[in-house]
Amino acid sequence: MRGWQMSDTVTRLAEIRAAIGRAERDFGRKPGSVALVAVSKTKPAEQVTEALEAGQRVFGENYVQEAKTKWPALKERFPDVELHMIGPLQSNKARDAVELFDVIQSLDRESLAKELAREIARLGRTPRLFVQVNTGEEPQKGGVMPTEVDAFLARCRDVHGLAIEGLMCIPPAEDAPSPHFGLLAKIAARNGLKGLSMGMSADYEAAIQLGATHVRVGSAIFGARG
């Protein structure tokens, strides 16, 4: 028996959309300026379809292989979907990522930049790119260290010919998130980047207050991972 009900997903999606709208108003943001990335990792296509039928069009996945099995058929039915890669990306998966995803948020090292540039040139498809920043400087987590972001962005642009749209971060679970969001916004501003992907189910309103353009919400829409 499935552990979710159609009305649950649709209701929660509507609640999150409304909360984002309120946060935009409360914090002086332009209405519609914050994109909701519905994180559908581990969720079955049937449940994702319910969100699609409710009008959601921006989704995030963490694993290339899972996305390859789930999304090609869904994109045929809903061709205006925007699919984001938000999990760690292995360099040997760059080709699949460029073929499938519209946005790649987890660019975090030189070898991956090189492979993405190669596949973008080969395929003629240009996903929008975000650099992941390890704002908490956690050794077990991916992302460019804050002190190295400026130089990494310059190499992406000057060496690999990549256009970077923004930055992404995942604050340490034990930390208050707002200082990390503020740091990401500061790094983006000094590099002239408009995109800020920050904030998840538990803290997206704080992220909106500090300038998020994309919030990544999974469990608050689809329920806890089973």
C-alpha cells in the first residue's frame, strides 16, 4: 500500500506556494521572484505526476540514474518542466546530466567544470549552472570553500567558457542557517551573480528574507522519504 495520498501532496504543495507568496510580501520581494524547486528524489512518478497536474513545473533530483528512469517519460507529458540537478555530480555523469537537466546546481570542482564544458560543446545543450559553496567548510560535504569561490568562478568563465548563473549552499544541519545564507548572498553580490539557491523545507522563509531566488523543498511537499 502506498504511504501517501493524492490530496496530501496537492494540499501541501498549495500550502508551500502560499507560504512563499507571504514571505515575498513580508520581506519586500517582488511577487513571483522566488522559484519553488520541488525536490522529488526517491518519490515515485505517480506522486510527482500529481504535483505536475497541480501546476508545479520546477523539480529537483539528487541522483542522475534515478532521474533518467523517472523524468524522460514525464517530460514527454509535461514538456515545460524545468529539472534541476541538486545532488553531488560525478564527472563521469556529466554527459547524462547535460542531456537531462535544465539547471545543474552542484558544480563544485575543476574536473567537473571541464567535463561539463566538454559535454555542453558536444551536445549543443546549455543547462544553467550554479556553483555549490560549502559555507560551513564541512570536510564531508561537497562545495567550493568560501575563500576559493571567486577564483573558481573566474576559472569557470575564463578557462572553461562556462556562464555561471548563481550559487547554491546547504548549511550544516546543526547551525542556524541565516548566517550561511547571508554569506552566500555576499559572495554572489561581489561576483555579480543573481541566482541564489538556498533554503529547504525547514528554513526557506529565512532564505527568502536574505535574497533566495530558488528554494528547494522536498519533505514539506512530498512527505518524509520512505
